Amino acid sequence: MGKDDFRNIPNGAPGLENRFGLLWTYGVEEGKITRQQFVDLVSTTPAKNNGLGDCKGHIGVEKKYEEIQQKAKLA
């Protein structure tokens, strides 16, 4: 299932950790999406959807150092 069409791969936890790396490699590094779009897709939007938009999922003034450091590793 999903061998010929990525959209048919079942969602769920197994394999999710690999999708961010693939999205970075084939999205950001190949110029199909920007770094900001990547952060929006994997962090900002999920935080907002779960009611955490004011405190998680983005880099801004008065953010904790650990959060900024973790996101900087992606860059």
C-alpha cells in the first residue's frame, strides 16, 4: 500500500519520524518549499491545531533557549 503513490501510505506513528527528514531533503533542500514553510508544516500549524499556538511551534521574542536551539539544528 502506497508503493506507487505516497498519498496512499497509511498515517500513524510508524514511519512518521522519517517523514520530517524526507520532507526536509526533498522539499527544502530541493527548493520546493522554504525553511519557513517546513517549520509551519511540522511545528507551527500542529501547535495551533492543538491549542498551543501561543506558546509552542514558533521562534519569537521571549522563547526558551532550548526551543530555539532544537529548531536551529534543522537549519
